Amino acid sequence: MFVFILTKASLESIPKKLWNHPAVQKWAKVRRKHPSKMILDQTLHFSAIRQLEDYQNRGRVDILHRALLTILDSKLNKKGYIKAIVIHTTQDKYYIVNPEARLPRHYFRFLGIMEDLLQKGKIETPEGKTLIGQANSIEDVTKKHNIAYTICLETKGKHKRIAEVIPKQPQGNIGIIVGALPHGDIPQKFLETANEIISIGTEPLTTSYVLCRTIIELEQILGI
């Protein structure tokens, strides 16, 4: 089975230094929420985000939304080959998405779910089933989900196909690391955990494209 790890996802509450910015105040009134309970979003708060360090990579929750839907909608997932989806945020927090979760397709409803996640630390069904939980570190993720072999998709990696590096008979689950950020590199600590670092292109590619290519190739390998 596979564990998808989405690194450096832009998922954070609005920083305190931006609470009084007009763009933030405007949406706080519309949403009827205090800024501390809202997610930083580049589309809604762009003029405010420009005050932050590394602002190009902040507030891109849309990348995470598309990535999660791409994985959850896949035949790979519907046939039961995905063990979990890990969200690693720019704030170095880890959230574990149950592959059976049905996330909202409407972006603003998705923002609402993510705001609840940041406030509560988990998302549960009315029956108490955990849809999104937490982990402490990449080591914790590896242990909890029995990841025995990890493949990282990175532009600077060796130009290979998944089929060339995937083990035939892994002793546990296989981790697939993909960056969920618009610019920059995958953090070093994730590269160090990878057994293979490969690239599917010489130029930067979007998270959604990398996921689509990877998932399709895995489905072809499995014959599903």
C-alpha cells in the first residue's frame, strides 16, 4: 500500500501581525470569524500576505485542496491501495488524512474544514471516526504507517520512472513524497528519508501534474 506525503503545504492560521490589515478585517466580517480562526489565503489576503517573509509560498491552500482531491478521487484509492495521506505544513505540523474521507469540492467549504482542523487538531464524523488526525514528525509517520521504502519526486532527482525504482515485494508500505508548494525545494529532512529521489521532468512541475503522472503510473503497474 502507499502513503502519500505532501510536504510544505500552505496551511496556517492568519498571523497576528496581519489581524488588523484591511484585507483581513474585510473577510473577518464576511466570515463572521476572528482573524485568528481563519486560514491565510493568498487570493483573499494577498495585499496583507506581501508583508510576510517568503510570501510567495504562503496562503496557497488551493494547491493542497487540488492535491487531496486528486489522490482521493483516484482509482488507486478507490481500490484500497492508499494507506494514508500525510499533510506536512510550512509550520512543520503533520496531519493524517484517512483515505476514506470525503472532502468538500467547494473551495470555501474546504477552507472551513481546514479552519476547524487547525483549531481542534482533528476532524471526526458525528460517530467519532477520525477523518483527519495528527502526527508529531516524519519519523512518527514512518513508524505509525509502517513505511518501509520511500520515493521522493523532486526536480533535482535522477530522471527515472516510478516503475524503475518501486520495489517488487516491499516489507511494508511505500511512501511517495511530493512537494505541495508553488516555489522552492522539498525540505532536506524529507530527502534524507528517501530511498530514491527521482524526477519526471527537468523543469518545475505543478503538484497536481506530478500527482496525476505518479498515480497513473502506479495504477498501470498494479493493472487497475
